[in-house]
Amino acid sequence: MVFTGDIYDIYKELKPEYAIQCVQHNHVPKETEKMDGQVQTIYNRKNWSSFFAINADHPSNDNLTMEMVNTLPGRDLHAFCWLKDTEIGALAPGWNWLVNAQARPEILYNAHLTLGGPWFPNWTPQPHDELWLQYHDNMLAEQKTTEHLATERKLA
């Protein structure tokens, strides 16, 4: 995931009546394998849990027990099985855009590279790779600057 906006802006959308809020994708993958060679499983609320805000004070979240976490299939937990539909609020699509799997939203906060990305060997270039590559290059440049400053301090 690449955050392209200020995550603090999510507070403008959060509502206390919801136990969680997420982008409510209607995503049915065409692929039979995930980006890392794992079997692609299709289940209710696919990719809703890949980015969500949880209201820790909402009483329905108390329904999620340690036993459930340790025994239920992941697909049930990813589908927020402990909540009623009415307890799950929506976030704007830009909070969890499934890159190259759906149209890019007008306002983008979070690009979810759910199909993989240019960090994989033998990656076939895709539209929007520049999102990850730009942040990767910026991080490396910042790291080099920090290392250079540390070296200068040692020499001084």
C-alpha cells in the first residue's frame, strides 16, 4: 500500500455509530492465484479488511473473541463475521483503491497494490507502477542522505 494523502484526513469520515468503516468493494478477482502464488479465494466482502478503521469503543467489537481469531477461517474474519451489515460503515473509494483491479478514484489516499508490484522479480510493468516506484525512490534518497549526514558527523 502506498499512502498518497494525509491519513489524518480519515477522521473527517469516521462516524461513531459504526463498529468499523472501510471501502466496500464489489471485487471479484479474475485471477486464480494471488500475487505471491497463493490460491485466490473469493469470499464475502473481498478486500474490505485490507484497510479499515475500527471503533474500539463500539460494543459490537466485543463480539470478536480470541477463540474466534484462533479458530475461524481467515475468510470469515476478513468478512467481519462478528458484525451486522448495519454496523459496517463506508469510506470513500480513495481510502483503498485496488490498483489495476478497478478504476482510479478521483481523490486518492491509499493505493493498494493488491495484484503485486515492481518489487517482484520478473514483474510485467503495469499502469500505476510509478506510485510505488516514486515512493521507493524517495525513501532510498532519504536513506542515503541520512547515511551521508551520519558519516559526516563521525568525521567531524
